[in-house]
Amino acid sequence: GATVSFKLDGVTNPGAKTTGTYSVVTADSASLVFQEATAISSVVIVSTTLASAAVAPDSVSAGVLGPATVSFVSAVRLPMGSIVTVTFPSDFSVAATAISSASGIGSTSTVAMASSSAVAVTIAGSAVVAGATVSFKLDGVTNPGAKTTGTYSVVTADSASLVFQEATAISSITGTCSGVDITPGSINDAVLTPQLAHPGIVSRVDVSFTASAALAQDSLLSIHLPIADYDTAVLALSVVVSAPPDAVATASWDSVNTAILILITSPKTIPQDASVKFEVTALEMPPSVRVASTAATIESWNVKGLRLDEASVLTLSAITAVRNLPCTWVTGTPHPGITSSVLVTFRTNGVIPVGGKIALTIPTSDFYAENAPSVVFKYPSTTTATSSTWDSAAGILEIVIGNQPIPSYTAGIQVQIATLDTPPSVRAASRLPATLTTMDPLGIEVDGPSPLQLDAVTAGLILGSRLWTSVKPVAGVTSDQTIAFSISGKVDPGGQFEFTLPDTQWSMAASGTATFISPDLGAVGSFVWDEPTRMMAVALTGAVGIAAYTGVTLTIQDVLNPPKEMGINSAFLTTRDADGGIIDGPGALSVMTISRGELGGALSWTSATTTSASMVSDQLISFTLSGALPGGSIIQIVLPSGGWRVADSNSVTASFSLPASGVSVNSVVWTAADNELRIVTVGSLSGGTDVELVVRDMINPFSKAIASTCTITTMLADLGVVAESSGVVVNAITSSTLPTEGEWLSDIPTPGVLSTQMITFQTGGELEPGASVCVTMADVWTFLAIEQETDVTIVITDVRSPESVRPERVLDLRIQSHLGGDVNVGSVRTNAINSIQVLLLDGLSEATPVSISFTGVYNPSEVLPAGTASSQTFAPDGGVIDESNSVTTGAITSAVTGIVNANDHLVAVVGVSKLFAFEGFSLQQTDVVKFVDASTTSDSNCGPSTTGQSDVGGISVKYLSANQDLSLKFTQSSPDGQPFLVCYKFGTNPFKLYSAFGITVKEIASMTCDVGLSNVAVADFVKTWSFEGNGIAVGDQIRWIDLDVVESAASFSTPPDCLDTSTLAKLVAPVSGAPLTAPEDDYTRAVQSGAHVSFAFSAESSGKTFCLCYKFGDEPYIIYPSMKVQINHLRAIEATTTGSNSVAVVDASKTFVLFGDGVFLNDRLYFVEVGSVASC
């Protein structure tokens, strides 16, 4: 009857449930039952709350894939096989596969997904003891987007899933399994890299980064770019995901926010930490250069619109200017010190916007402008410049674009700059620093700086009369010199005029003053004379320069003329700036004739011992020198005829009585045939010296003679004449009375009887064989009769010819008898009278030998034999003094009468060899030919040089071949209407200018067109092409040859043929339908007025590049490989989606692909109604 109560230890409750019934049985020790109670009612086992339960992702960054840490304190023992279930809020994406960092729980416990958001961990290895603190990490947990999440739950249960303890839906305020705040992550390595990172162009951009959060399908990325820097270049952006390779996305442009929007469309998630690269096509790059910056951001959202990444820094790659673009500077007249236009040609890489700038930087000592020069765009011709500014200190010309932008990739842009001052002296090509830079309106670079290829500035020409004239042009005297010429380039103060004189012994002081007569600057020239180099350098001092194209006349005082007479020689003038750089020249100056001087003083030859005829006498010669005579000079005396001779021709002696010392006679030679006495001196004689020479033992003339004249010539040792006087008075020769009277004895002194007469007398002077003894008798002389039909020549002396020119005339002839009656009448023909009159300013003594040199007299225009002229001298009152009809005129033996060549007469083409055959008289192999410009009017301006380059044409001096022809290949063309004139040198003669034989040299320099680029044509589209150059004429012909053929021929030395139509571009027939007329055909067009020609290329020529074949008149075609045209053609438009290629539906997007030749990114097209317009 006792009430029994006790507790049993070691009883472990099951999981939460209603248990089964219990039973209590009492029995003896043999287990025999005393009492029992069965089906004792069950009890309800309830779960308890887990203590300290907590679940937290290791990272609270949005979208991050990582572990979550689970911890709790288990109040009950959890045997092996028990299950811990962790349930995450539905925001998470869970794909756990294992636990890690296990504490209080076996690390080998397994993991399985109980549902999409619940993870079941089955305890293995060892049981969890009661009261143990359990902690472990679950992998594969992906955070949601940024938000506060829902709550977690942790449940422990037995293997049958009966709950032991749990913590579920605990308030986020009071529980430890509360939701967490998921914050946006950030992308730390995002970079935007343009494929072409240059301003003002269209480029694909690559966006690359490491995904900080997984990017599932329909995730969105927004890439914000700086406002006004980037813009879409196409209506619809496209994107290619190049990493990871199996991802797909679409792109669009948010113009409001300047952002690229990229939507992930592939079902496969881009995992966290994956390398991502998007290739987006296509954006317009910033208008000017940019440094690398962090001014852009990138952010992302998941499909639910929850932010994954906050706005993170996106590094923008630097936008750099393209340099080394082709830029050329071509000077209109490339000579120093003048004003010239300049044509700058360049290509853009990036667009130059309206208000953008073109900056040309040149060396500060180069081109110059006082004010901003005017600027005109030659191409594109529709572009205008609003302004230009010139910074002289920096050498920068800045041009502002006006009405329209210049597109990117535009080739052949040409800007003409007017009125720039060229450099002060010559400059080499491609000199530095010279650059071209394009900029946006703020002055930030777009392209460049690119090297600007400056052309060479070559020396200008010395122009004008180009004469060096001695005021007193007499050999060996001191005289002022006048130098006249014109300069091309200006000479500023400090500049120099360098004169190199011919090797004819000019001499002057080591330094002195030059006076500028024109322009009237006065004595502002300071000269220095360097005798070894024969150079006189005149420095322009003062503060005033000499402008370009100015005629200059200057004088140099007290210059010693050459010591002997000289014909025209050439000096050379070079002008230089203050730094020594060449401005003009060297150009030839004609150094005018230096004449022989006239001796002065007594000018007498006196028979000192006796004047009696044929007597031996010393002779005294007296005169005053004009020019100086150095030692070894010659004094030549030519006596009149009449019998002057020497006593002993082998021993002729002479001596100086004046001057008394310092000079002597080296030798004396008498030449009887020429009546010439030649005396060679020892010692120097100064100009103006009085001279007396005594020649010993000469014999006076044979007979009595009145006073006459002889000629004394002073010469240098090389026979160069210093001075001459032909009026040296020779004293009269007297006939002395015989010392005794002679006798005349007749053998028969009877009147009228023939008898021998004996005459005896003593002679005075020497008598030579053939001498006569004359006895004057008072007898009558009679004339002989003239028989009939006898040829009669009557010499009439002292008859003066007419005072002026007369043609041939017929005169009446009357013959009368000795009685006065007429015998015959007839006529005689007089010769024509041609005359040159010379008016003497000084008198001439009688019997003076005279030599007259005429300048400016042209030889006859045809070859002629030697002839005869006459001469007369007249007194001031018109009376005749002397005359001669036996003046011999020299033969004219040499002449160029014509030049013969194939094709167009006297025409050549630059770069093409052509044979020119010369016709004429006395043409010889190695005769010299060179060329001068059309302004040349004087033979002397041909210059003396027979080597080097011709003045024009870029061609060397040529030598006539054995066939009397020349092969000429010019490298420069002649200006229109100004052919290159021929200078011809016969053997050792000076050059002769043949202005009638000018060779026109033709060339195509450039081509342009009326629309679009000159190097691009569209098949079947008519464009008008214009050609610039020299020699272009209406009727010239053009063709177009395949550039590949030309370049292949250049490689294999096979000349391409513009006559082979298989290599030519075919042209479209005229739109008018009119038939073509010769020479035009399917491949040929004729040049029209204004050097224009309009045509279209046929579609069958598209896809190729052709270069120009040009035919000047009847000349062969010449190929210009640099003038080329690419033929483009749109062949087809095809839809990329289903449907017809020729049908579109309103408001329905449809993509088409364009097929053809030359189709390229940024080409434009639009549609017009069929038949609505004649042209786009």
C-alpha cells in the first residue's frame, strides 16, 4: 500500500512530439510479475528555444557569394544523425555543399539542401553534447541586393526530423537570427579603354572589371561617363561580352545621364570575382585630349532592381592626340625675303569642331607676318575661317574654324595663307621645330603636334640689268665703279652684297665705303676686299633696309681697273642676311669692257741725230703712261711705212733716259716686215710716268717725207694691252742737199740727137737696190689711146660716198672723145650704201691707226661669207678726210637654225625623256646647251658657266651629242606662256641666246574635284575634276590605269602602258546619251576649258584604285602614281532578319547589311521616294 516515487536518470527525451504510452511492471527477482500498469498515457514533448542562435553572412555586400556563419548553444545532446536545419530569407540564393570552421560539431557533418533557402546539416563524427556551443560556416550563400533582409531560423532535430530546439522568425530587433542589412558592394578595378583612344573620332570601347557580385540574367550595369565628353555614334549600341566567353548582353545609351546601360541576357550567371570585359560599339570620343581620370562610375543592379554595386570609380584611359600625321607646307614662291602665299596640306584624325583651331608652329626665324594673314580653305572649299592670329614671338599662326566642322579622317585638307614674309635667307626642307596641331575651341589638342614638312626656301634670282661698269673703263687706272642690278629678296640692315670678281686683277683698298644711289640711301655701305678670293663684301649699315624686288645701283670709289684691256667678263653676286644666310644668287653680273688707255705727254718720235732720209740716227721716243707697267711689260712701236730700219738687226739697243732710274731695257726686237719695234722692260713703271726711250742706230726712211704718226702700244707680258696711241708724231724726214753739185754730160751734146748721158753726183742717204735717180726735165707727157671694146678700169680717188644709206641705183654713163663729142652712152649700177656713224668726242692725229669696238651690234641672222665694206672719215663741216673701200667683213659661220623633235614641237613633259635634234651651221659634238627663263633678253645673261645646273628646268647643262641632238628630262615645268629659252655655245665662243627656240615644259601638279574627296569616286556618279599645273590645254586627254599594275611594273622594271585598255578604268557614257567623239571613248576623256573634265567611273571598275594617265597634246601619256582615285560602289542591301530585302514596315525595326566596295563605318545613307529627286 506504499506510495512509491523515484527518479530515473539518463533518460533522453525524443524530439518534440506526443509520445507513446508508458508501462510500469513489478516483479520478483525472477522477473515474475507482481503487478503491472500498461498504456499509461503519453506525454507531449515540446521543443525549446535554442539559446544564442545566430546566422550572419560573412560579407554584407550585395550580391556577394560567400560563407555564412551559424552559431547556437544546444541545451540538449544531439546524437549523430541529428539534423541542424538553417533557413535563410528568400532574398538569398543558397547552394551550400559543406561546412567549415566547425566548432562543437563534427567537421565531417554532411550538408544537403532541404529547400531552395534551407540547408540541412546531418551530424556525423561525434554527438553534440548538451550545453555545447556550436559554430560552423555554410558555403554557397549569395547575398541579395542591398536591403534589410528577412529573418533566419535554426532548428535542431533528431534523425526523424523531430525538433529538439529551434529559433525561428525571431524579431530583427530582439532575436539573434534577425535580418541583416545588405549593403552595395563596389567594383575596384573597372577601366574603360577605347580601341582608338584619340579625340574626335568614333571608336569601340572596352569596359573591363572584376565582378564584385554575381551577375545573373537580367542584371543591369550602368556606366556613367563625363558629360559632353562621350556620346553614342550609332542609333543603337551593340555589345559583345568577350569575358566570360559564354555570357551575352545587350547595350543601350542613356543620353540624359550620358551612360552606357548593359543588360545581362544570358541565363548563366557571371560569377563573383570573374573577369568581365564588354566590347561596346561605338562611341564618339571626347573632342580633345584627356588625361587618364576617375571621372566615370560603374554601378549594377540585380533582376529585382536591388543594387549590387554602388557607383564605383571607372578609370578612363587617357585620350591622346595622334601625332605624325602627314602635313606639308608649300611656299608659292619659295625664295627668301619676299612676300608669298603658302599652301598647307594635312589630314585630320579627329574632327575639328566649329570654333576649333588649327595651330601652325614654325621656327621663329622663319616665316613672318606683320599682322594676322588672311586664310582661305582650298579644301574643303565650303569651310571658312572666322579669324587667324599670329604670335610672332612664338612663331605660331592660329586659325579658328568658322561655319562647319571638319570631319575626322579627312585627307587633303588645304589651307592657303596669303601674304607671309618668307625667311630672311635660304632654308633647308623639313627644318624643325615646325608642327601642326588641331584643337577644340578651348585650345585643347585634338591631333598633333605633327611634324610640318616645310619645303626648302631656295636662293632667289639676281635680276635687272646686272652690270658692273667702270666710270673710267681704261686699263690700269683707278676709277669709280657703278654696279646696277635688282634683288629678289629684301636685304635688311646688316645684310651683305658679296661680289666675286673675275680673275682679271681687279684691285682696291682693303676696306672702304659704298654709296647707294638707288635706292637713295647714301654712303651706308661698308665694303671689305679680299684679294685672294677676289671677293668684295658690301655690308648694308644704317637703319634702312632694301625692299624685295628693288633695283639697286651702288658706287665704289677708287678701284684699280685690271691692268690690261678686257672684254665683257662675268662677276657673281650673292646677297646674304645679317647672319650670313644666302638670300639671292649667286647670279651673274656682266663686268663691262675695260678698254686700252691712251698714252699722253709729248707723244713724239724724234730722229735725234739727224732727220735726213736714209741716214743712221738715234731715235728719241717720248710719251706719258696711262696704266702702270710691271716688270717684263712690252712697249711696242709700229712705225709708218717708208723705210725705217736698223743698222744691225741682230744688235738693236735702247735705253731709258726717263725715268732716270728704277727701270731698264731687257731686250729690243725689230721686225722689218711689220715696221715694229718691241721693247721689253725691266722694273715697274707707275701709271702717269713720263717716259723717254732712246733707240740707237736706226736708219731713217729712204726718202723725204712729211711728218707722220706711229702707234705706241703698252702691253703686259701676256700681250694684254694696257694703252695705245696711234697719233704719236714722227718727225718729218728731210732730203738734205747733196754736199756737191752733180754733173750731166752728153756723149754728143748736139740738139735732137740720140746720145748717152752721164750723170755723176755724191749720194747722201743710203740707197737700196731698186732706188731711182730722177732728173726733172721740162718735157710734155701724153696718154696712150684706148682700143675699141677694151675692158677699162678707172680708179677715181677722193670721191665721197653719199651722206646717208642708199639702195642699189643705176646711173647714166656717157663716154666722150678727146674732142668732146659723145662716143657711147650706157649705165652703171652703184652698190648699196650701209653705214654706221661714230661721232668722235676727242680729236685724232693724222696717220693714227684706229680700232673701233662696237657693242650691241647683232651679227646677221644667217650664215654669210666674208665680204667687203668701206669706211670714211669726215671733218666737223662734213668734208671727207679719208676713205677706204677694202674693209673686210668677217664670215658668219655658226648658227642654230632650228630644233626638231617628235610629237608637239618644242614641248617636253616633266619626268619624261625626249630627244631634241639641233639644226644649223658649225654645230659640233660637245657644244654646250643650257636653259634660262623667258625674261632673259641678253646673251651676257646666259653667263659663262659650262657645268652644273641650268638656271631653270631642274636640268643640268648639256653637251651636244655626235648626232647633234640632246636627250632632255626636265624636273621643273615652265610657267604658262614663259618657255625655257636656249643658250647655245659654239666651241669656245661665248653663249648665244636663241629666244626663238623656247621649250615649253608641261606638268600636272595637283588635282581637285567639285564634291567629296579628290581620291575617292563613286561608280556611276558624275564628278568634275580640275587639274592644276603648267601647260594644261583644252583637248588634252586623261585615262586611269590600275594602280596595282603600275606598282607591279615599278617592281619588275616593266613600264606600264596607258594604251592597254585591259588595265584601264572604264568610264560611263554621258548621261545625255550623245555619242562620244574622238578622241573620247570608253576609257578616255578630253580636258575642257578651265582645265576641267566631268565623267563617272563604271561599276565594273569599282573595288580598285586607279591613278592618272595624262596626255598633253600629241605627247605620250604620262602616269602620275600619286594622283589616284579609289572607286567605291554600293552593290546590295540585305536584311539580316526574315522578310524581303526591299520591304520595311513602319515602326518596325529591321537590320540591313550593306555590301559593296569602300563601305565603311560612319558612311551615311538616307532614303528618298523613287523618282522624287534627280540627285541626292
